[in-house]
Amino acid sequence: MTVVDADTAQLGATALSAPADEDLDLLLLIRHFELRLLDLFTAGQLHGTTHTCLGQEYVPVALQPLLSTVDFVFSNHRGHGHYLARYSDPVGLLAEIMGRAGAVCHGVGGSQHILRDGYLSTGVQGQSLPVAAGVAMHLRRSRPGALALAYVGDGTWGEGAVYEALNMAALWRLPLLVVVEHNGIAQSTPTSAQLAGTIAGRAAAFGIPHHRTESVDVNVIRAELGPLVARVRTECVPLVVEFATHRLGPHSKGDDSRPPEVIEHARRHDWYARYREAFPERFAEADARAAARIAAVADECAARPPVTWQASA
């Protein structure tokens, strides 16, 4: 298995700019939410499966201020960070995953399938892109300036639906933003064993602009993407944005087949460690606040009664 194809020197050496307080708080909120999920699963308090975004939390945090409330976001199986960046609602999400009262989808969606306003997550790889293309067409006609964003992984590029959607988006000039969280592994298969060519090359085949970023600095990422996302809105030009990122945790709860050196490579490039080293005092205070907040959220949700579902008449 090969190490994730990110520029190691750039990721490891570039100094980070100081994050805004709200960005640091959100980054750490997502990190501690995901860590608590693994603890709850180990304790037998969760049912079904759950996939954490440990290591990738900065992606939706960086994108959050570039999005509008009229945009539609399509998430995936590893979508807790996407939801929390959109709504900052750890109570509703954790209640959903735990099947407790106050759950955002009445406990029927669980970890992977969340529907709220202009947000939808699903565990079916690739299926969101054709739907996102349809929503982008609707937005172009009814809400000029709005866009549809679809989060996918590098493994999703093995699905034919991805290419059908890109073809439609290019032909019909749809305001579609495709965000690829390229963490170098599709469940247990490294990218080098399942993806021919590059994501940039595949986007180019449809004449769709592509931008790859290897930064974990939320300020740098926004500066890179701001004009590009604005063009999606104003000119209805689809865009593929590829994040060279790292998955710290296992595919789901504990099924991690990666060699130790690959996991260690991901840990060395974790945004959490880099921000902690760059801004130690600010980070320690924010980290403690986030940990305490999530601990309180977990206690509150655990004390709630199980959700009851009643079909409407």
C-alpha cells in the first residue's frame, strides 16, 4: 500500500495562519464529536454503523463561509463534519445517531442518512451526484446565484453515475460544486489500486475546471477557493475541488487494514497537531471547551428517552 499522494514537504512545513475563534471552535467541536462517537460505540450505546471524518474536519469548516443558506449540500457516509459545519447542531445529530428524543430525523436516518432543509446525506456512493445535478438545474432556474455542493471521496470515482452527472453539468452549465475528499483509500483499497489517471484528468475530459489543494489552513483554502466558487454561482460553471487529505481513523469503527506507516503518515499531517503546535495557548483553551461541550451533549442525549416514531395519518 502506498502513502497518500499529498505533497509531504508542503503539508508538513508551511506555517499556519491564525484561525478565527469560530473556526477553531468548530474544528474542535467536530473532532471531539467524532471521538465521542467512537467511545459511545465501544460502550454499546450506538446501533448500526458510523463513519467518522477524523482528520478531514477542516474541509467543511473551510468551505462553510463560502456557502449560502440557499445552497443545497449533498453529503455522504462520512458526513458528520459536513452537517455540523452547516448547522452547528451536535445535540440533534447525536440524538439521531443514538436514537433519542429530539433526533433531527426522528431516529430513522442514523449516522449516514440525514435530511434537513437544504441538506441530504446518504451512504450510497455516487448516487448523490446525479441528484445534485438535478438540484443544480432547479437552482439555476429558480434561485440564480445558488449552487449545489456534493461531497464525494476518491473511491466514488469508480461509479458510472459520477460521469453521467459531470457530463450533464458541463453540457447544461449547471452551478454544481463537486468536493472530493481524497484521503488515499477507498474503504480498504488504496487509490493507486483503484483509480487510473487523475481526478484532474477526469474533470478535464468534460471540460470542467479542477482545483487541488493540499493545505489544511482554513484561511488559505478560502482564499484559493473564494473566486472559484463565486464563478460557479455567477457563470454557472461546474467545478471539481480536490482536497488532498488524510483519514485518521478506520473506515468505520475498527476495521483499519492500513499498514502502520500509512497511519503514522496521516497522523503526522493531522491539522489538529499542527494547529496545537502553532497556537498552543489558544488551542488548549478551545480544545478544553469543545471537549466539555461534547461531553455535556453526550450526557444530555443519553438521558433522553428513546425516540418514538409515529406515522402521519
